[in-house]
Amino acid sequence: MKRPDKGIGIVLHGLQGSITVNGHNYNGVMPQLMLSDDDIANILTHERNSWGNKGGIVTAAEVAKKRAGE
């Protein structure tokens, strides 16, 4: 994921409807998760750096900024 703010927004607010990822279409629901900024940052950092990904880190400060609507 090249835009960590997009991943943060999905975890904070959930996602519903059809999306295309790497040419594959998915249609489902991911509910909003009520997690702390630290938890969201840790989960997204893990996802960005697992399974051959090299996406860097997401910080709790980035999550807080997105949560605040900036």
C-alpha cells in the first residue's frame, strides 16, 4: 500500500462495497474497528511488512492525525 492514510481510514471507518486489488474484484464488508491509535499503527505496520511486503512503518501519530480528520 503506497498510501498509509488510506489503510488507516479503512481500519478507522470500515469499508463496504466492491473494490479491485491487484486486478481481482472483492465485494464484502470490513466493519469499523474500535482500536487505539497504537493498535492500528501496529497492525498496519505488520501488514505492510509481512508476506514479502516492504512498506515501512505506520505511526500512532499518523493514525491520530487521520482520526482527527486532517
